[in-house]
Amino acid sequence: MSLKSLIATGTKLYLDSIEPELVGKNFALGASGATSNPIIISDIIKGGAFDEKIAALVARGLDDSAIAWELTDQLVRGAQQVFLPVWEKEKGNNGYVSFELDPLLEDKSNPVPTDQATKRYVELGTKWAAGHRNRMIKVPATAAGLGALEELAAAGVTLNVTLIFSMRQYKLARDAIWRGAQRRKNGLDDFKSVYSIFISRVDVYTEKNVPELSPAAQGLVGIVNAKRLYLENKRFWADKKLRLQQEMIFASTGTKKKSDPIDKYVEAMAGSDIETNPPATNEAVEALHKTYTSHVDEMPLPSVLEEIDQKVDAAKMEDTLMQEGTAKFADPQHALLKLIAEKRVMLK
């Protein structure tokens, strides 16, 4: 009952993986979209499933980076095929698979000047979106990523802004996309955007950096942050008279603390927009056989909200989490390229 019950509250269930078997399994459980990242690609390659394809790409003279992107594109296309019937049935409001642009544009060990990285995001986003109906292009809410959003939106690219931790990032992303959307040559009929707010990472941060929070507030900051962004997003788009929904994605929904219920974030955000859950979270939630009701509009007591606002420095939190987030963004891409280089040698 669990996942079907969650979906019945109004939540769209997405999968944080594009591994073909997991996509098929979660589609059967009610998932209606998915997202990619380099860790997922690496895990698939480690299993040996792509050895023949890698050998063929090596024979064609492709370098490691080109092989990584070719494989990513193939896997995302495969997932898109699975979810395309959802996209068609819901006329573009659901059924998307997100394609992550080059994380090395945010590599702190080999920094790319912001203006150059912005230009590259626009080039890559336009390239990888071309010819796709149910593909979202995933761009991080970094300075360079935010700088690319208006042009990408104006070019008709469907966007998923990721690595959002604060209201500041969300508003910059949303306003840039809306400016770009209004410049579209083909109008707003197919305009769709989503904003990925990370939840559990916020609670990991406060436990470490804001230990003075009371037991009533500690562990709730990520949820409060996400719900405030959700409500602001709902308010902003309410009067725009758009055909498609502009939605929040509730990401980082897997619990990081063993004492927390496995469905802590899943249950808290039930009721609207999109939850992108790790495969293990979906599996565990399904095994609970639980009936969910909508909680996305519910807030903790005013005293808890007041304490959070007094004790949590939003700017400091965003800065710390973005530093960690961009490292988690670039490091897996380095690992993926290293893995492909090793495969190249082995397959020879």
C-alpha cells in the first residue's frame, strides 16, 4: 500500500537512479520519473553491464569523457522511454528524466572562471536537451549555474535546478527562469521548470553546526526549509495562468540518522509536487505497508519556527552546504572517468 498511498496524496514519485532494472521495478511501484548522476553511472559500469559498449566506444576513438557522456545519454534515453507514456498521458506535466550537466564545471581543484562555466552550461544544456520531449536538464544553483538559467529557459530547455538549500538560491533560480521563459519564441504552453530542494543534508548540517537547537527543533530544519520553499513556489506561480505546473522536487529524502524513521522525510513532504527518493528508500517505504495522508502544508509550532529563525544562520548554512555539495558533485565525476580509464586498460 505504501508508495501507491503516497502517490494518492498528490505526490509524484521519482527515482534517484537510472539503472534499467531499478527503473522498471520502481515504475511498476508507481514511480513516474527519474534522475541521473555520475555515481549511478559508475555503479552500473562496475557491474560489467557496459563492457561491450565501452570496448566499442574505445574502438571508435572516443576519450574517457566522451565515453562517460555517451553512456549517460544512453541510460537516460532508456529511462525516458519507460516514463514517456506518463509524459504523454499527463501532457507534459510528469514523466521526466533529469540529465545532469558536467559536474567538473564546479570542480574546486581545477576552477573554471564563472563566466566561462555559465557559457558552457548554456552550450551543454542546449545540446543535451535537443530533440527530447521528457528530458529535464539538471543545472546546479551555483553562481555559474544560476547565470545560465535565463538563456536556457529562453531557448526552450526544460530545467531542473539542483543543489538548492536556501530561499535566496530558489528565488534567483526561479526569477531567472521566468524571465527566460517569457522570451520563448513558441510561447509558454510547454514551459515546465522544477527546483530541487535538499532536505536531509540540512539536518546533518544543523546537528553538527547548530547543536544549541532544542530537541523540539533539531532534525526539523530541513523539513521547515523545504516546506517554506514549497509554499513560496506555490504562491509565486498561482497567478501566472500556465498550462503546466512549476514544481518543487523534494530531494535528499533518505534519512542519514539511524534513529530516524526511514520514511521521516517521505511522510513529512507527502501531499504535493515531486519526491525523488533513493531506491533503498522506496523499497523500505513500500515494505512498511503504511497509509499516507498529506502533510506538506503542515508546519511545526510557532515556537519551533521562531527558534529555528533565531539560531540558524541561513547564509552560513547555504555556504557550507554548497561547498560540500559541489565537492559531492565533482568528485564522483572524477571517479567515473577513472573507472572508464581502468576499463579501457582491462578491455584491451
